[in-house]
Amino acid sequence: MAGLGAQRPNLCRKQDTGRSFYIEGECVNFRERIVRIAQRNLSPATKHRIRRARRGLLRRLGFERPTSLSRARMAFQAGDYETAAPLLAETLERQPGEIEALRLASRVAMRRGEVTDAATFAMMRHQQLQKPKDWLSARQLAGRLRETDPRWQPIVSGPPPSNPAGEGILYLAKESSPFLHNGFCTRTHESLRALAHAGRKVRAVTMPGFPAVIGVSDPPSESIVEGIRYQHLLPCGAELAGNLAFDEYVSLATQVLAGRIARQRPGLLHVGSGHRGFETALVGNAVARWANIPWIYEVRSFFETTWTADLRYREQGEYYERRFATETRMMHAADMVITLSGPMREEIVNQHGVPVGKIRVVPNAVDLERFRPRERDQSLREQLGLSNRFTLGYVSNLSHPREGQEILIDAVARLRKQGYAAAGLLVGDGSRRTELELLARQLGVGADVIFTGNVPFDMVADYYAQIDLFVVPRIDERAARLVSPMKPFEAMAMKVPVLVADLPALTEIAGSGVRARTFRAGDSQSLAHEATVLIDTPAEMARLVNAASQWVQQERSWAAVATAFGKVYDHLLGTIGVGAQKEA
């Protein structure tokens, strides 16, 4: 064996010669040699690869000293962006063209909401590498800047329509049935159905790329659902929409919508909130001013904070402020603002400065025919494993942390420890399902909290009927505080008792304990306590059920929503006039 070893070249044998090594018999100082190579007339990309190779080799050999860049990388991986930012600034001061530092600096800046810095660093990186993917990244960041720039607005190329506007209403929605059945689509569809039933001429269009953007293959150019016609703008344009920067997409949507309005000539444009809130309003404002018709902005939620999932940065930073300011501009630009609740109206008045006389509250409602009291399907109850259990349930997506399903799961565990035969029923699906199921197992209620996944829309009411106490466990988060969900109304219509977190939008529904009870938001012990009160006092549950059922039938029907919308339409068409002159 000794002889065999002597015949093999020593490829990497450490010697006591500083940082020199024998490689195939030659003594080489790697640091000096790599530096000399990197200083040659090489492209930035080649120099970057050399530096990466050098760092990797020294790391494997145990000779890499911590640098400001390596410390910044570790801070970034730990989510400590405030530490990473000055370390990267230090690196770029010494080496302005360091490609890895530019890449990391752009990512850190965006995580902190500093979108101008993020775009600047990304563009500097592109100038060094000249690669298409780096240009696309830089252009998309620049698109966020341009879309939220008060000096920018999308432009319609072409003369405005010369034929007079009609009396119809065109509704612009980000998405629609039958492809999605979320709260947004339900409100849009039920409102349009009620308006059509009331004799209004209404049509709906969806933003470009839908429904292909959600994975629908061979998407149609229009869909008809329960008599409502949805026209899909560029329905196959998912890849196009996905590659465009935000400002480019808004400009495309503006041009396409303008063509549709020129042909159909509605008298009024009704715009619902988009994925970022204001992007549909940017489109609607530009097209309505070009076509010389009034437009309504229906503010369904507040999206300024949805740019990040990091709670530390949601309501701070440059990007948050730019989104908030753009939302404010669109509210002021609209001829009328419609919103869903009193707390939302107060937010629009107090924080966005919109005159109260320009705002109308048109709350969510419920389909009283679809969601009517019914007998429980006992076979479904046995299938779910809920027989002889008091079931606390919630119907919602499992994607957004604001829904607070963790609080409900923990409350079920507390109730069971207190001796109650309690179970949980979570109807819906989403990206957080796996972690919620893990939490249930960790709390010892893995078999007592049932996750149904998505259920067919026409079976949702059957699942409501399995619930003994409908719980809305939303946490104390901005949108949760202000935006009223639709699901409590559906539970009330089905005569299921309701328990909600004590957030303003939910306490408005509860009516000071007249229609529902409340618990402290985010407090599973408070939720469990209120549940025991109701379990132990059936008469109180019966009182809540009767009061809530009567209220939704009188105040929360879609027919009432259509009447409220109709009053706004008549006001705008009567005061501004069809085709009346307006400021651009």
C-alpha cells in the first residue's frame, strides 16, 4: 500500500508556507494567482465566476475570512435585512461592480420595501452582465416604480369614440366565475345577477390574461354563468401578462379595455379592486376619461400591505407608501367610491382624505335561496367523523395568515381538555394547510380537526349545516380590522350561530352582541370561553340565531345591494349625464 501511495500525485497537500499549496508538484499561492487572473481584461461575468470559484475553494480548505459580503449573505438568510443593508453598502463602496453584492443588495432592498434602491441595484447588475434575465428582473422592479409614480398614467392611443354613450353599465373585474368561487367573484356575480333581475343593462369584463393565468387550458373568450355574460380580455395571454412589468400590463389592459368600450359604448364604468387594489382603477380612470363617461371605484379591501408577507415591513417602507398614495389618487380620481362597511368608509375618509359625500357603503350580502336552513346530511356527518361532537367551523381559504385558523384549532384543543366533545371543521384549501394540519397534530387534535379541502360550490351549504358554531377567528391585521367578510352572512342565513373576533369590521356584523358574540382577537382562550358559554346556554344560541336570520333577510340580500348600486348609477348618470363633458 505504501508503494501505491507513493505513485499517486499529491493533489492538495497543505504545507507550512502561508496560504500556498502543492498542486501536482507545483507550489502556488492561490490568492495572488486568482487576483492576477481576475485583473486581466476579462468580462464582468468571467471575473464574477472566478471570484465565486476562489471563495468556494478557500471555504473548502478552511481559509476563507468573513467579509462584509459573506456576513451580509448570512444576515439575509437569517431574515436580518437591517444588518445586511449596511454590510452590502460597505462592500459596494469598495467594489461598486461586485455582481453578487448587487444581486443581494437588490433583494435586501426589496424585502425592506425600498423599491427605488432595488431597481437601481438590479439595473447596475444588468449593465455588468448584459443578460436577458437580469434585464427582465430590473425592468419588473422599474415597473413597480413607474406604476406608482404620480406623474405617470396609462394612455389610450387613438381618438375617443365619436358615437354617443348608451345607458348600460360595464363592470371591470380582476377575475370571475365560473373559474373561481372566492368572495370577490361571489360579490361580483351576485351583484350582477341582482342588477340584471332589476332590469339594469350590465356586462362584465375581466382583466387581460384571465382565466389562463390560473391554469385554465384553452380558455374561452367569454363565459355565461346564470345568465351573466363575462367577456375575458386576452384570455390566452397568461404568459404575456406574466412577463410584463406592472406598468406594461396596466398599459396593455388600458388599450384593450378602450377597444371594448369603443364598440359597446356603455354609459358608466364600474371598477372593482384589482390584485394590488389600484391597478384596475388606473385602467378604469384612463379609459373613462378618454371615453368621456363617469366611473365608480368599488374599494373592496386595502391592498397596500399585501406586497410582503413579512409583518415587520407590511406598513412601512417606500413601496408601501407609494402603493398607499396611488390608492389615494385613484379614490380621488373616481366620480364615486363604493366600499363595504362603516370601518372601511372611515378609513377612506380619515386616512385617504376622500370627502364623505363621495362615498357610499354597499355591504356584502347573501343568496337567501342558496343559503337557507336545511337538515343535516347524516351520511356526510359520519363521513367527516363529526357524529356526537359539537363542531366549531370556518369556511375560508387556508392561504392568508389573517384568517387565523390557528386560533380555532387551539380553542378546540382547550375545549377537549375541559371535557367537551368538541371538533373543528375547516372548509377550504390553501398554501397553509400543511402547517395547520401539523399544528393540530402537535396540539393532540389531529383527529378532531377536519380539513375538507376544496368542496364543490353547490355543496358548500351542506358543509355549513354540519357546523354547530361558526367562528371567524381573524387576527388583528389591517385588512381584517376593516374589511367585512361574506361568510358570516351565509352562516346567519342558514341559522348557524356565529362567534367572531372583536375587530371593527366583525363587531359591526355582530351588532353589539345582538346577532353574534365576540371574543378577543388572537386569543384562543377567549374563543374557547365564549364557546363554552354558548354550549352551556342553548337559549342564548337560539336567540342569536333568530336575530341574525331576521337581520340578513331584511338588510343583507343581493336585491338590496342592487338597489343601492342602482341609486349610485342613477345619481352619476343624472348629474354628470351620459357623455357629459368632464375634465381629463
